[in-house]
Amino acid sequence: MKKRGKINAVIMAGGRGTRFWPLSREARPKQLLKILGDSSMLQMTVDRLRKISFVEEIYIICGADLKRKISRNLDGVKTRNIIVEPSGKNTLPSIGLMAEHLKRKEQDSVMAVFPADHLIIGHRAFSNVLKTALDLSLQDETLVTMGVVPSSPHTGYGYIQFDKKKEMVAGKAYGVKTFAEKPNLSAAKRFLASGDFLWNSGMFVWRASVFLKNVLEHMPEDFEALEVIGDSIHTRQYKSSLEENWDKLTSTSVDYAILERSKNISVVRAEFKWNDIGSWNAYFELLPKNGKGNVIKGDGLIIGGSNNLVHSNGRFTAVVGADNMVVINTKDATLVVPQDRVEDVKELVEKLREEGREKVL
């Protein structure tokens, strides 16, 4: 008998958190750090999902180099449910691989995809949104996204425009008109004023078989490679088949390859508090500030400056007369960057890699 009304949660834990350098490193990326308390971001994500009664299993997909660390330091996930990807190739190959695993577990298997390192506040609201998305995915061959109701004209997030005339669940879910890349401030203000734009949270729910059908339609060569991998699951040839066919998969995002092209996309309005903690600015937004808008984590001092973030691991850090700066001090690397340039930290990490600075990566 088919199990219905249950979700297989898939946590994407293969990222390297490059925008969070120098705290986030290759060997210990952001999702494994205890940024907001006593638990890692990944453990917080697992704990959130374990509280939901209709989550049947939790899976994690990550690189081989992280599997051992995750299995040793994570509670609540079976070791056999940690699936290894041969290399980082963006979200389409990762989600496609998990869809193949889950389709072979159960034909109508519903998968919910979550980043490993997002903050969500409001458990009941989160559970209700997830249940709405689950029900919608079972009723229709739709790919369901979760769109967070924006609280500000944020320029660091992508947006989803929903169709008010295409209501799929009264007051809760709608058809999608379009996806918008991270906007400038003027566009973000227009989005907010319109009332029909939501933040793209990067969280999705769909039947594995429906997702793969969309891959077949929009990325047929990738579908073929995924099916070959899928046919080898639970056989001795799986590892070699995975390595051989993984290189054939396109390194692209599921948003660009599938969601922006598919004709049957829906979005559930999410009214919980959410932050992707995707940059030092996003982290700064979460923290309590003093009277001058400064945040000091660790041993530090700020004189004559405002709206600064100082994060110091083990070394005293002082800032004098500076505004709107991010200063991150670790044992072997220091980052100083204006807040309006924090997105360039990713480019900095790429430059370090080009120059062979492996010791600080």
C-alpha cells in the first residue's frame, strides 16, 4: 500500500558558505558552524524537521569529505540517509539524484527540499506551510515553492511573483507568474508595494516522479544521465555509475533549469520569520545592536563608529572611526569589507583559490 500524506525531507548540505569566509572554510563550512547558539545550522534544520509529524524520513546530500563529519556530529539522521555527491554541481544535479533515490523507494514519494543553513522562526507557521505544500503536491502535478512574505525591500533575495487570479488553495497558495533575480533597491520597493511578490526561500515540495518528468522535458540529457544512475541504485555498480554519469550533468540551479521554464509552478505564502544567513549582512541583521548600531561578537572594541559588525575568534579587534563595516578576525585570516560589498566575498574566495591559498580556504 502506498504511503500518502508523508514527506521525505532532503537537506542540501554540500555548499561551502563562501560568502561567510573566513569563518566558513572548506573543511568546516557554514552549515556545520554554531553561528546562532549551541547547535550547528545543520543540526537546527534537522531538529526543526524532526518535530513535524508528517516528515517520514530525513535525508542529507553532501560531498564525500563532509559525510564523516556530518555523521559523527549530527543527531537525528541515519547514516544510510546521508547521500554523497561526487562533486559540487549546483542544485539541479543534487536534487535530481535525490529524486532518483526517492522514486525508487516509492513511486509517489514526496520530497521537500531545504537548505542546510537557513533560520526559521515560528514552528507552527512553518509546519502549516509545509502541510499545505504537501497536500498541493499530492493533488496536482505541480512543483511547489515556498515564498516568504517580505518584511522589507530586501536586495539580497530573489523574488517570486504570484498570480492573484490563480488561487490554488484559498488565501494560501497561488500559481506563479515569474521569478525575479535579486533586484536593486528601487525594484525591491516596487515589488513590496505591489503585494504580489514573495521572497524566494529556496525551499520546495514535489513528488519525485513529477520533478523528474520536468527534468525530462526541459533538460533531457540530464534526465538520461540521472536515469542511468537511478537504475544502478541498490546494485554493486552504483558507485561507478554515479561517478561516470555525474560528469554528464549540467552544473546549474534548479530555479534556472526547471522552475523558470515549467508551466505548472505554484507558491505557498509563508508568513514565518526567515533569514537565509547568506552573507555577513544577513547575519548582522539578526543580532542585537548597541545604541550606535554596532555589533561585537568576541573580544573587540569600536570607538567613534556606527553600524559595524566585529566578529573576533580569539584575538582582540579594534575599530576606530569607521561606519558600515564588517570586520571578521580569525586565527589565520582577517576580513575587512564595507557592508555594501559583502557579496564580493565570494569573488575573494575564488581569487584565493586561483592563487593556491589553500591554507586559508
